[in-house]
Amino acid sequence: MDNNTRTRLLAKGNSKIRSAEFRYSWSQLLDAGFLPYYSLNTSAHIPVGDKFSFSASWLREHFEPLFSRVSPYSTEAATAGMSWKKWKMDYTYRKDYDWVDADSAFISYSRKHDLALSFDQSFFKDRIKWDASASYRFDQRKEMNNHYILSGSRMGFQFREIGLSGNLKANINRTSETKREAVFIFVDDGLGNYRLDDHGQYVPDDMGNFILRSELTNERQDQYITKFGSSLNWKKDLKNIRIQFSHNGSSDLRTPYLHFYLPVNVDDPDTGIYYNNKRFKHELRLGGLDGNRQLTVLLENIRGQNFQTAYNEHVHARTARWIKYRIKPDKLIVDLYYKYNSREQHRMPLNSYRVHTSSHGGGVDTEYLFSRKLRLSAEGKYEYIQTEFRDTFITHRISVKTQCTWYRVSGERFFFSGGLDRVISAYTGSLPYETADGLPVGWSWAGTTRYEKSINQYISVAAFFQFRKRAEQRSIVTANVEVKAYF
């Protein structure tokens, strides 16, 4: 059925009876008839006075695996609630279904009863806004019944007098997902997103010969998802200097039991943790009020592990330090920068593949705006890379890249990019991907050209050409032409 053309029927609307509002939406896939691939949703909102209201909704989604890349999914849910001022209470009944195998049908595996209380409040003349929710869940299953307490909260603040703003977020949820396993499928050269390197690892490659498919298994995975996030922005203009500082942090933890925080141990990862990712980024900018000169200092730390997908489990860590000085004389933008990167990649089984790299480098990145329609950019950089992989060795990498974008007339775009890399290393074997982003020792060059044109508001045409040659490897050339029509 994958090669057939199908039609999707969509219908939605709303109506008002005095102050009461009713909405509906329906999506149905058609072939020779109605296919088991549809979604139905209705809702109602009935105010009672200025401060009180009732609400109700019903949802039914049913998606059988008609396509190879679509996961089966089926659920139905009914919600009824009421609100008073900034407070709201909801009761939701939800029935979830499971698709056991290819010749199966949906079988109910869970009935959930959720009772939720939420509020949305403002403080200090709307400088601080806080919305939060807490819910009790009663999960009925054949094996056993379970009780959970779930919550979510977001607090945002903005003090314009001192140029300070930001937010804090927290969320605890309980979900059930079908386990997946990674399957790499062989395709022709240049048509994939991965390749199999000499170390037996599937590594990213935009002109590779493998594509990654995440296939469903027959097992379900119940998990707690605990997420925290924070952001902070501060801006201050002094007499001749503008100071800007930003912070972003996030934590995403998925475990079979409730945990608020667990560290990522790169040396000895806890395989009982399904997913764990920690990210912190700090950026300081100092510049003139006219924006023609700016100094940027960036610090970033990322640590994570992903054991959710079988045959693609890995642990990673990265530390980045970046100092950049920007000059903007007239139509020219010049960036002078220094970068330090420390990177760790660890794949399962434990100690089967582990690479650590640390690099120092600098470069120049320029962009010239000839007009609103034509811009040209060029970058040159050098990196000194130390790699620990079976042995410790040094690698030098020199890169030159250029890009050109030209909007000849409205609706027509021409794009070109080209790059030349030189990798020098005394390592006698094949370099691990992490050393030079998959480049081998020697010269590598690549080029891409794309032309796009809109014939009218319904039809567009695009042509794409890509070429790559890496060291002693054979060259790869891909080209395609596509026509898009919107109905």
C-alpha cells in the first residue's frame, strides 16, 4: 500500500449558542473506502457567570500501521472539568490500546483515571507569572493497579526596570511506550544519512549508504519522565557598552521509578536509566551600542546517555569554550574566534567503542552583503586535535568553506556551497569519526548547488546537485529534480 495515492478528508468547525462554545474536528484517510486511520475530537465550553465555567471534551485516535514508517497508535479519552477564576479542576478517563504484532489488532492494556488541579496566577503587577498543576492517576491494568502523583509547573519573570527576565520549568509525567530497536537499511551511495565505518560503527554521513529506521518491538516500557528547565537573560546598557548575559539549562530523565535527579556517569553508566540528558549553556556579550563591535564568550556542557533504542545505546559528553570577536564595518561582517572542545563518545556493550577528543582551534568567518538579494560568506579555520582511541595521537585539520545565496527575483533562489579540508595525522589506521567529523587523512572537497523557483502559488520546481571526494575514496555525485504541487 505504500505506493498508492490516498486522500485525507478533513472537517472542523465551531458554533456558539449565547456564551457557550462548541468545537469539532475530524480527520479520515480514504482509499477505495474509509481506512482505519482517523481522528475525532469534540469539545464544549459553557460559562456560568463571569468567574465560573464548565468544559468537556472527547478524543478518539485510531492509526493502524498502514505505512512502514508509521507507528500503530490508538486511544480514546473523555474529559470533564470546571474552572473558577484562575483555578481549574479536570477529570479524564483514558483508554490506551496496544498493537502486538504485524497481523494483530488493537488490544486495550490500560485504563487511566486522572484528577487534576491547576492554577494560573500573576504577582507584583504581572512581573511574575506562575502556572502549576498537580494530578492523581489511577492506572488499571490486568497485571496490577497503580497509583501515581504527577505535576507540572512554570514560573516566568520579567523585570524591565533592570533588564532581567527568565523562567523556571518542572514536569513529572508517567508514560508507557513500545520499545524500539535501531535498524540500518542499505541504500545506494549518496542516498543515506549514515555509513558503516572501518570500526564497525554506523556514523552520520549526509551522503552515506544507510538509513536509520526505528522499528517497534513487542515489549512495552513504562517510565517516569522528569524534566527541569531554566533560562535567564540580562541586558544592561552603560555609557558606551552594552552587556548581555544568558543562561539556559535543561534536564531530561526517564527511568522506571521516580527520580528527580541522577548524574550521568560516562565511565560506568547505569543501564537501568532509559534516558538522561543534562545541558547547560552560558553566554556573555560585550559590545558597543551601535552593534558594530562585539565580544562573545560562550561556555557549554552536555552529558547524556540513551538506552531507549536497542542496538543504538550510547553515552556522550561534550564541553565547549568559545571566544568570538565580531566587527561589522558597513556591509561586511568579520568574526575572529577561538574554540576549545572536549568530547567523549561511548557505545555499548561497555568498552566496545570509546573515543575521547580534545581540540583547540581558531578561525575567521566573513560575510559580505552585496545587496538584499546577494550574499557571500567564507570561513577558514585550523584545529589541533588530540584523540584517545586505543592509542593517543595528534591530528591537524585545516578547513576552508564558502557559501553564496542569490535571490535573483522574487520566488527564485540560487544556492552554492563548497568546502576544502586537509587532515594530517600520524595515526596509521582509519580515524574514528569523532576525530575530524568522519573525514579521513588527506584532502577532501565537496560542493552543493541548489536552484529553486516558484512557478505560481501552487507549483514550485527545484534542482539539486551534490559532489564529494574524500582522500583515496571514490567520488560520490547525486542529482535530483523535484516538482511540488499544492492543492
